[in-house]
Amino acid sequence: MTDTKSTVLLKHHLKQLKLPTMQQECEKVAQRCASDNADHLAYLLQLSELELIERERKAADRRLKAARFPAAKLLDEFDFAARPSVNKPLVLLLAKGEYLDRRENILLVGPSGTGKSHLATALGMAACAQGRKVRFFRVTELITQLLEAKEERQLLRMRQHLAKLDLLILDELGYVPASKAGAELLFDVIATAYERNSLIVTTNLPFENWTEVLGSERLTGAALDRLTHRCHILETQGESYRLQDAKRRRKSG
């Protein structure tokens, strides 16, 4: 009877202390420790480890959800053999996340469909797994949100949110030219992140053609100056995966 009362009270206290995993597992772990002849400290150690593991799992899930990746992409799924232009040793080194501590940027440059977004997402997911705050944007999406925030007088709030990130991923720079106001707001994001946060930028445009997006030579030069100061450049060359897939389907059809 005493054991039952103790169990009920223990679960109640663990619930009040907001330790749900310990609450759920306390009886099961107690039985295992009793059969293993483990002492009370070993019991407490096992319970606390389970709580920490579950907390980290939930925190990792929250970081992935907050990053808003369009799809999950892992480095193990990237076909480096099909993209010999990609510096695989550098990618694997970057996946360890030390560039984030040094506030360095990554530029992924290459034609459409050559794996830039895959690599950017995979590096972003690796950063999430390391406890970093990450956010993924398509450039057109970010510019639209910045313009809306400015119109609604919420721009400062959005800038503060972006400033808290460890890594900001800007995907598909160069596909759609920005308006003058949009280009200025995008530059502001890049300039604010300089030496404070890391950026990953994917683009299908050579650097000399970035004026097609940003409009102004002055703005383009200033943006590139900040992005390339502390930067790793990865090139993805070759035929588009999507084009290759379409050709395979056509042949099989």
C-alpha cells in the first residue's frame, strides 16, 4: 500500500515539476533497476537521462519546424558522383557547423536543378541538429514578407526575429528581379547579418549578373562585398536533375 501511495505521489510531483518523461517511465525504470540490483542513484540517473533525451528530441523537432524547410534533404541522399564539380570534402566539413561559430557564409552557385537547394537544406538541417536557430526562405518569399512588414509597420519586429537566427538560408536568388524597394530591403537583411549571422545563398546567376536582381551596381557591389568577405563558394555544374528525370520518363514511355 505504501509503495502504491509513493508511486502516486511521485508521479504527481513529477507532473508538477513538468518532467513528463520521468513521470511516464518511473515505474518501468524502477522495476528494471530492482531486477538489476541497481541503487537509487542509478535509478535517478536513468530517469534523468530519459528526460533529457526526450527534451532534446522535442527541441530538435521544434527547430526543424521553425526553419520551414520546403522538404527534408540529407547529405547522405546527395549524389556527389553525379556532381563532380561539388567539393565533397568541403561540404562534409561545413556540415560540422564550425563556419557558424566564425559567422562565415556559403554561396552555392550553378544552373537550375543541379542540387543547390538540396545542399543548402541539408546543411541547414545539420545546423538544426546541432542546436542552431535556422530559417529557410526563397528570396522572392522573403522580399514579399519584408515589403508586407514595412507596409504594416512590422519591419522592425521582423528584422529583430531574423537577427536572432544563427543561420539564414536565401534560396533561388536570381530567378525573379526585385523591385527597387524589395532590393533595398534584401540588401538590408544581408548587411545586418554581416559578421553577426551566417548566410547560405543559392543562385543560378554568376556574380557579375547580380545587378539583374538587385538593379543597382552600387547595391550589388555592397551586397557581394559583405557576402564574400568570409565565404565558402560551392559550384554545382551539369545537367538539371529535373531535365534528366524528364528524359528518363520520356524514354520509358
